[in-house]
Amino acid sequence: MYHNIKEGALLIADAHYPNHKKELFLELLNAVLSGKIKTPQLILMGDIFDLLVGESKYLKKQFKEEIELLDTIAKKVEVIYLEGNHDFNLKSLFSSVNIVPISKQPLLAKINNKTIALSHGDNYLTPLSYKLFTKFIRNRYILKILPDAIAKYKLKSMKKKRLCKDIAVFKNIVLAKQNYYNTNLIVEGHYHQGVIVGNYYALPSFACNESVAIVKSAKIEYKNLKDII
């Protein structure tokens, strides 16, 4: 069954809130809420937060207003949130947002007559060590016994992470990834590249250049925030 992606849908990837472009990201969300940015769908492509997991009481309290803001937006326009490697086990945090866990990705959808696969981007071509680590860290029982001090430290440490860099062999990565898909378009975040290679859309990272993606005429266009707000 395919999800319907609407004309004018707004896609945001890798905002890494609140350590990067915090004020601009909130400005973007409030512009969607107020209707200043008009869109029928808000699609969050993962790593929207630098760290957000459903089991952490500290993170839930830390981002209470932001969680409520997204839920409020979701009552006006459809909000689809694809979990990433920094934000996961989110279903318990939101009442109105449609959460798509990594296990349900790619999300298969249609834009007019074109099929499209949407995912955060870390579900294929990852080393075994990464797969084992992410499976371990997403385990609800393990997360429940981790002290809030660890979540607090991890969130703070993300300020130092270098997010914005070109991947020299990225075209080779894309060619390998295309073997896993059988759709007209492939849309992923995770890599922070902001490029289009054939039918593969590597979404720009909002944290890097304040850019988003907009569905227009069955295609996806990259736009800077200042051009749409």
C-alpha cells in the first residue's frame, strides 16, 4: 500500500536540533503553524533532533514545547516523522504525528503516478558493527535503565560533531543503494549532501545550510529557508 505524497509537501532532514540552527528551525516550524509557509504535508526525514528517544524522561522534559509544537502542527497539516539514528522510539511522545520507525522504512509512496521510497538513509549499506550498535541502543529495555545523565551528556556532546562535509565517493554509494529499491524516486537524508544523482535525492541537511525540499510537479526541489519564508 502506497502513501500519498501531496503537491507542495515540505521535507526536512537532519536539523540536529537544538545544537545547530535552533532559532531558524523554530522559525520554520512556526511559519508552518501560522500558515506563512503553506504546505499540506510536513515530512520529517530523521535526525530532526540531535537526540530524542521516547524512554528518556530528561529528553521528554527538555523538548516538551517542541514536541507539543509538532503535535499542534499535525492537527492542521499531516506530519510524517521518519525516525533517524538520533531520534527513535518516538511513538509514545506524539499523539497526532504519524511516526515511521526504521523497521518500517522505506516508506513507499506515490507522487501523482510516480512511486517514491522515503527513508532516513541508514537502513542499507551500513557495517555490521553499526547495525548491532543501533539495534542495541534502540532496545526499549536497555534505554529504560540508562540514567538521564547519559542522555544529557550525549546531547551536549553533539555540539562538537562535524556535520557538514562532502563525501568524495558519494556517487558510488548512490549506485550501490539503488540496487535495494524498485521505485521511480528515492529520497533519503542522513548523508547531509543536498545533491541529486539520477533518481536519487540526497536531501540537504537543515543544520548545514538551512535548506529544505518541496514537492513540485512530481519532482523535488531544494529551497533555502529565506526563499520560502
